[in-house]
Amino acid sequence: MFKKILAISLCLVLCASLCGCGYEYFDLDLESTYTREFAGTELNVYNWGEYISDGSEGCMDVNREFERLTGIKVNYTTFESNETMYSQLKNGGVSYDIIVPSDYMIARLKSEDMLTKIDTSALSNYKYIDDSYKGLYFDETEEYTVPYNVGMVGIIYNSALIDEPEHSWKALWDEKYRNMSLNFNNPRDGFMTAQKLLGYSVNSTNLDEWDKACELLKDGKDVLQSYVMDEIYGKLETGEAAIGPYYAGDYLVMLEVNPNLRFFYPEEGTNIFIDSICIPKCVENYEAALAYINFLLEPDIALANAEYIGYATPHTAVMNNPDYCYYQDEILYPKEEDIPNVEYYHDIPESVRMHYENLWLDLKLY
Amino acid sequence: MKTLSRIYVALILVFLYAPVAVMILFSFNSGGSVWVFEGFSLDWYKGLATNTSMLTALQHTLIIAVLSALISTVMGTAASVGILALRKKISRSAVMSVTNIPMMNADIVTGISLMLLFVFVGNLFGLNESLGFFTFLAAHITFNLPYVILSVLPRLRATDMSLHEAALDLGCTPVSAFFKVILPSISTSIFTGAIMAFTLSLDDFVISYFTCGHYQTLPIVIYNMTKKTVAPDVYALSTLIFLCVFVLLILYNTLQSKSDSRRGFNV
Amino acid sequence: MNKKSFGSRIVAAPYIVWAAIFIVVPLVIMVYFALTDSNGAFTLANFAQIGKFKKAFGLSVLYAVIATIITLLLAYPMAYYMTKLKISSQRMIMMLIMLPMWMNFLIRTYSWITILANTGLINKFLSLFGIGPLQLINTPGAVILGMVYDFIPYMILPIYTAMSKIDNSLLEAASDLGSNSLSRIRRVIMPLSLPGVISGITMVFVPSVSTFYISQKLGGNKTLLIGDAIEYLFNTGPQYYNIASTLSLILMVLILISTLIMNKFGDDEEVVI
């Protein structure tokens, strides 16, 4: 019995190592730009789920292309919230060479001295980043971040199941959609929906406002079907749920599966975010990390990623490329007058942060 | 009565296999969803061959399962021999109580306590990274060990000592007497322990969740996948694993019943 | 050394060292975290916060108890009927029960979503007759179903093992003495299968009370069980390790107490594993 199990196991391992025959590499013609100096080293990349073109359904496998080009082995792992990423990084259990946090988390990581400076002069492709995304509040000196994706939060609904709702966050509290509505399963975004409805700032340092937002969320909890992150894909695509808030880019990806989905930005205003590439303090392979960042900024790679991820890109060569499938898409790149009152998340003082993290727990325990 | 009981057994089996059937069905889905069946196709099986993250995870799972089963079997068998040799009853029961802890405790507590240990020690020595292949392997060995010991120890206790004494009287050294006399008589229970360890390690999610660093195994990758939309390729892989195990068990079963009928005894 | 002992204590040394480092020390560290604040200073404040988690503890215990009872009620007759079958069919059924355990439990649990969802298989079937849709997913019932489903083999196997060890002559003696089949079950089979039941209950209750995956997937993330709360805290940052350790510690004590109570029921019979 044991021998057989061993034999089967070995077969499986063999299959696993033999695989790789199925993927066809793209003709990138970048050999001259990248050295194989770091071949054999490893690069630990920690990114959001569904946040890189991964070779599925004929698209480009970005990590694999990078591995072929440089000989560097990419250990790619994913997280589902800024907080999880922070927790992993902070406890020192795992080290990473590349992380992709959002704006407020970058500010926090920076204030806790957890980031390494990025030498942007060594990045030949840094020039492609749109100036309006450089030197933002979390990195005024352009030393720590390279913008990766930009997005805004809106509400997605299924027009085959419900009529167009009033363009307001109120929809998530509406009794009409009992058991059909969803909300975010992470504190910052979850609170945002209530804060905007109450007319508060998402960066309020007034604990009372956070308490009120929490009360509002508690009121709405009974109506909701569930709190979700990326599970929202399956739920909205199949009609399991009819309405829920999510990131605009994800809506475009879902739309390809279910053409009945619709999207709007609520009138009360919403959150705008930038996810940027950073190098944490615990970096072990700095040079390879720089090469990886530069690789992600290659116009062809950035295009493949932008089309796969569906988020707005700060990359000028992609933005201005008429072949880009979301070229001048009005949801991703809305005109100034179409979006009311967007607000970035800022890193807020620790006492407030701990207060809302505990409130979130109260909400879930409620 | 007899039909009733048969129906009952059948119903329980239906309950056990309903999700498995769903899984197998949707692995052949031509659409990309595990909710709506659109048509039959083998695309997801073909797609597996290019899915590096899943295949690497499978490789990691098997490596960890084989290594942790081997190490815990050797260490656990030695421990069983040693525990029986402990003279004081109190030290014996102390060791046994500690051995029982990972088995009785909730996985989440075991996982968290191990993670705290690794992180704590890592910080103490200022390591850049405290979770890795070896800590992960150590965690798996740790939760495997009790199962090996509790499989081997009772059998060892029931072993006829006179044979061992005879071997000693005939001039064997204690060590060779152990290998020549004792080991063959407890080999089945060692084997059972090893298989149990292998299975546990293969399927463990909770402890791995808290102790894995970059070395991610299949359950971890699957967990990350169920956080978003599960594509039928996970189902395809699970179906393949299911088939492998199924064939193995059938083989084992027929071999066993053949040898049983030859020897003519009942279990 | 006693001539009877064929081994030497020394061969247990690697294991004892191992167990000390990887079983005892981690628990000590956990206790240390539970008794300190995030700066490492001694405090009992973590225990003062526990009141907040009353509901999570209560629900976890409630769901786990219900799941364990249902599992027992389903598994006991199953084990009994199995022992009545031919040896070859017994072995076949044993294999069929164990087979799903070789598959990833995450995937098996996830499959239930496809079955139970509002647009899932059961509701699609019911809609053919104009019924529904019934709210099956995201309910306490779905969470309990997930627990029963995932852990029922751990109940069937020990009970079956205990029952199949019962000597047939005992049953014959009982009928000779005038017992009918019902009283045979009550007087002979039940007491003799008790050790199996006890270990089955422990093996179902412990993973049920501490689960965090099942409630996330089948319960819609709306109610936190204690396992979910611990997982949330650990994933929010190291500043919550202390309170999370406190919760883990309490969970451990809870499990310890329930195991001890169960073992009391089982008298001093050795628990079958």
C-alpha cells in the first residue's frame, strides 16, 4: 500500500515538474533591457488576489514571462485586505521583496518605518507614470511608491433582478433588497459606505462619528445577505445576490460574464484609492525587485495587466493606447464633472484606528 | 427491517457524496462557473497542466506529507519504545499527557501557538523571516507524532516479550534484537501510523494556515481561491486526486479481502 | 536496567525534547501573550474584554453541541447497521466513508454552496414545482449542516469500531435470557459501544466548536464564531495577538473541560481512538 502511494505521489510530482508545456510565451523582445545577472535568485511578491495577468484563458502570464526573461524565480502569494498584508509583514513571519498596499496603508507602513526607498532613477519605465499620480499625500517626495492601479468604489446591481435604484448608498440598507444585498467584508471600506451616507469624512478622528457609522451598519446588518470581498464575483455573476458595492474595475470584469450588471457611483461621494508597488524593509533581493517593478511598467506588460485586472491604470502608454480594451472607458476614467466628492483614505491616528477595528468586531459579533 | 437499514445506509452515503458529485460534475463544466452548468468539456483538465501555482502547491503538499510522515513515524516509533521503558509511572503519564495535547486541542489553538513560537523566536534572534519550509515541516511533524505514537504504543505493549528475551539469551544485542524480533511484530501498526500521518498532513488546513510562509500547500492555495471565485480547475484537480485515492483503496481492499479469505479469518 | 524492558529510555529523548519545544513551549508563549499587553507588560485587561465575545462563544458552543447531537443520531444507527452487513460490504462501506476524508475539506464544504444557494441545485429543483426559493445558505442551519457533514466520519468510525468488537455470544446470551432486540440494544450494545460514542463526540465537538472556515463560507460572514473572531484578530495586526491568545486560551480550557467531562461519562474505559 505504502509503496503504491509513494509511486503515485512520485508520479504526481513528476507531472507537476513536467508541466509548463501548455503555456505559450509571448514575443516581448525585452532581452536587451533585462540582465540575467540575478538568475537563480528568488523574489517574493505579495499582491492582491486577481491582481496580475496570470496566463488564464490565453492571456499573458506576467510572472512566468519575468522568470523566463531574468531567470529569477517569483514566489507569488496573495492577500485579500491591506490589514492582512500588514499583519503578515509586521509579525516578521514572512519577508517580501514586493508588496502592493493601498494609499492609507502605505502612509502607515511609512510612518512605522517599514518601507525601503525605491530608486526610481534606476527604473527606465518610470517615465510612463502619469504626473497626476506622482507625489501624492502618502509619498510626496516620490521615494517609496510606484503607482500600480487606481480605482473608485461604486455600487453594482443586476438589472435583470431589480430596477435601477436611486444612486445612493441607501440602497444597501433598503428593505426591498433583503437577502439580496451585500456589503464589504473589511473595516475601512465597510465603514466608508456608512460614513458617506451620514455625510462624514472617511478620515474622521471624531470617535463619535465612527460610533454612529457603526450603529448604522448594525441597523443594516439584518437586511444584508452577507459581507463579501472577492466572493462578490460569483454572487453577482450568477444572480445569487442582486446588489453590492465594489471596485469599478472588478465590475468591468464581471460584466463580461453577466451582461445584465450595471454600475453607478453614489451621489454622496465615494472613495478613490491608489494601489502602489512598494519595497518593504525586509527586502532580501532589492535589485531583482527593481527589475520586477520596471518589468511591470513595460508598456506591453502594463497593458496585459490593465486588461486583465480591469482597474484604471496610471500608465500613460496604456491609457493613450486606442487598442486598450478599456480605452476612455467612462466608468474607469470618468470625466471630472461625473464623479462627486471622492476622498482618499488617510492613515488615521492609532487610537482612532484601534477604535474602528474594535467597532468592526462589535458589528460582526452583533 | 433489513431493507430499512439498507436504505438508511444508502441515504447516509448519498449525504456524504452529494458535494463530491457536485464537484465532479462541475469539473466538466464548459463555463467558468461552479454555479451554473453550461455544458460538458475537458478544458479545465487541460488547463491544469499550465496552472503553475496549483501544481507547485501540489508538489509542496506531497513533499511535506511524505517528509513529515517519515520523520514522525521514525521519531514516534522510537518514542513509543522509550516511553514503555520509562520506569516511573509519573514520568510516563506526564509524557503521555503532553502527547495527547495536539490531538485533543483545537487545530486553531495548536496552529496559533506554533505560529507564536516561531514568530517569537524569530524576533528574538532578529530574523528577517521566521516562517519557512522548516518551521512548516516542524508543525506538521508535531501534529503527526501523537497519532503515530498512539498507533504504535498499544501494539508494542501487547507484544510478547519472551521472544525478545530469547533473542537476548541467544546473544543478540538489544538493538539487533529489536530490529529482528520486535519490529516485525509491530510493523502493521507502524504502517497504520505512517498512513495516518500522511493523510493528516495532506489534508491539514488550519495549522498550515497559521504556520506557512511562502511555502504554500494545496489547502492554503485552495483557501485563497475560495476567497474569490472558485474556477472549475480546482474541482478538476480534486476530482483527479479523488480518483487516485479511490483506485488505491479499491486495490487495497481487494488485496486485503483476498489475503483474508486465503487465511480464512474474519475481522 | 530491568531485563524485561527491551528498549532504552534514551530513544525517547528526541521525542521528549521535540514535544517540549513544539508542544509545551508554544502553549507557555500563548499564556504569556494572554497575560501581557502589546508592550509586554503584565496585565489582566485581556480577560476583562472577554465579555464582548460572549455571543461568539455561546453560538460556537450551541452550534457545536447541536451538530454533535445530530451527528451522533445519524452515525449511531449507521454504525449499527454496518455491523449487521456482510464483512465484505462492511469493508466496502468503511472505505466509502473514509474516501471523502482524503479530499480537501475546504472544497467539500465549498460544494455545499452550489447545492444550498438561492440559485443553487435544491432551489432550482424546488422551483420546478413552483416552490421557493428557500433561504438555505447563510443560515445557522447551513453552518450546522457543514459541521455535521465535515465531521460525521469521525463519529461513525469509532462507534463502528467499538460495536464490531462486541462479542456475538453476549448478544446470544442476552436473547437466550429473554431479551428482545430493543432491550438487547439498550442493555448490551449501548453500554459496550459507549467508549466509541465518547471518542466520537470529542472528535466532532472539538473541530466544530473551533471552526472558522465553515461559518465563513456557509454562514455568509454575518455571525462570528469564536474561531472567526480569533482569525480576524490575528489577521488585523500583531497588536491584537494578546487578546487573540486570551481567546485561544479560553477556547482550549473549554475544550479541556468538555473532554474531561466526556471521559468521566466513559468511566475509566480507555478511549478508543
